[in-house]
Amino acid sequence: GLHSKMEEDNIRKYIFKGHKGSVLCLAHASISSLLLSGSEDETARLWDLRTSKTALCLLAGGEVTSVAFAPSATLQPLDGPFARNNHVYTSVDNSVFVYDLRMATSPIVQIDLRQTLLEATEEVNQISCSCRGDLWVSAADDSGTVHVVHPESKRRRVLRHDSTNVAMAMSAVFRPKRRDEIASGGTDCTVHLWDVSKPRRPISSFVMERDDVGANQVCNPPMVHSLAWSPSGRLLAAGLGDGTIGILRIDGRKMTLAARLREGHDSSIATVLFPNWSTAGNNHVLAQDRLLATAGTDGSLLCFDLGKSVAGDGAVDPTSLFGKSVVPLESSINQVSLSEDAPPNMLFGIPHEKKVNWMVCSGNDDSVLPATFFVADTSNDITAYAIPMR
């Protein structure tokens, strides 16, 4: 069920209870107000945000390390009392499974309802689905490999993020507005941009340099833990093991460093994402590219304004989106000076206080919980923070 508590700053907090083990991963589908979670308790759960209860419990037979919804463009109309959103993907150990939820006949979905979509080499860290054109599904794994499959034709591609098999591929995400491009990041502190149709070598690569600014940066190499594309597909954010965030700009076929955000987190970054919160009236291609959200293993959630210098003149100033009550919280979060003239800077932070495993957010258009962060951590619960918008 759902317990809400009003915060002094009007950020509403909700807790989703149901899992019996730590929640490892999340996915959100704004189009149908559904949340998907995977846990150490060997289940994935589909939450209907309209009722705040588990709609379906998917038995998985092992820890669920990543989950994903099929893109909305591929979905068919639903029927049946338990039908929800058609296809979802889960990873258990080195396997990626697909569940056709139209076949569900009870709230507990048995293992025999799923099909194996692909077998990776080692444990899967992240599943991703292509954003447009034909559906491709990828799995980044511990062997430093990104496996990509075309579910309809069963065509396979293998992208070797680290050909020496020393580094792990921690994240791989398909680029928006491009059919066959995907970025991968790993423990070799490197980001690669790939064309799935030409899998032998990356289009472009970028190595994150070790930083010697603070103690955390000196001790921890900038391994790439999480990647996220801006909605325009022009910027790529990389959450790094030293607590910094690298912002890469893609110009043609080359990746260059547009910014390195060094303040705010004091341990590794678990998740980076670009919230899709701009108002409907602004359709500029770069409108959504200025607002970045990050969650760290230090338990803090931060929102950054990347500024015009990074995101471009067409991007919406994110300070215009939030209600006046959203201010930096006086807390354990390292306060960043909010300089008016020189973004990137930190807009506000939420002291979540538990080590974050995964974070997703709903769009501003979600009918139930718009502009909301959903956080999985070392507890058995999922926490949601609804941010007041203008």
C-alpha cells in the first residue's frame, strides 16, 4: 500500500511496500501509470499507480537485476482482468526474459509464462529497448559485452565494450531519435557509441579522466555506472564511480566532454536521468536538455541545471518549471552555491539517506503521479518523491 507524508517543502513522499528483499531495479511507463520493479526476493512486481498496489507479481526464480517495459509503440490493446501493458522484460543472472502479460490468468504470473529472449555471457546489469523504428533489446553484462537482439527476427549483434573481458559493461542505452545507435559504459572508465548494424567497432569512444580534485576522486576511479541520453539525443550523461557526472556532447560521429559535475555527491553515482518535465507548449528539439537528476550511493538525490552553455539556447530554464516551494534542503547534502550566472549548478537536493540502487521518474504528463522520482534502495520498499511544478 501507499503511505504519504507531507514534507515542509511540499515535496510529497510515498512508500510502496510489497517486496520481501532489497529492490534492485525499476522501470516506469507514463503512458499507463505503471511501475515495474525487480528484487532480491526473486520476483518482479508490476505496480498500478492508480491503486498504489501490486497489480501482478512475476515469479522470476532468481534475483531480478534489471527490468524494462516494451516501448509503447509496440503495444497492442489489452483485454482480460490481469492484462497490463503487454510485454515486460526482466533479467535474472545471464538471461533476459520476456513476459507477455496478456496471457496472465491470475495476479501471480508463473515462470512458465515467460520466454527466454537472450542469453548473455555473464550477469546482466541493464536491459534497454530502442526508442524508434524496429524494436531492439540490449543487455549489458559483467563480461564487458553488450548483447543486442531483434525479438521479431531473432537477429543478434554482439558489441564488445571491453574486448579483453576484464571490464564489466554496467550500462547500455539506446539513443533517442536514432534507430540503431546505442551507448555503453563500463568499469574501464570508458563510454562507447555504437551503430548496432556495424558491431565490430564503436563509432566513437571517450575515456573519463581520473580527477584529483577531492579525496573521493583520488581514491575511486571514474568507472561508468549509469548512462542516460537527453531527450534530444544530443547529450549523454555518465554517472561515475568517483561521485562526479560527465556530460558528453555528440557532434556528428564524435563525443566530446561538455561538462564534469564535481560537487554534490560524495560517493559513486547509481543513476543519472533527464526528467521529461518541460511543459507541453515548448516543442523545441532541445527543450528538455537542461534538467539532469542524479542519485548516489551516498543516499542523496540531486537536480542540476546544465545551463545554456551545455544544453543550448533552445533548452527551457528548469527553474521556471518548479513550484516556488522547491528550495535546496538544509541537510546532509553538500550545499552547492546557486550562482545565477554560471550553470551547470545544483537546483535542489533530497536527502533520501539510504544507498540508492536505481531511480526512474514519471513524465509531467503522467495522470496519477506526474513529475515524480521513484527510488529503489537497500530496503524492501520503493520510495516516490512527487515534485511540485508550476
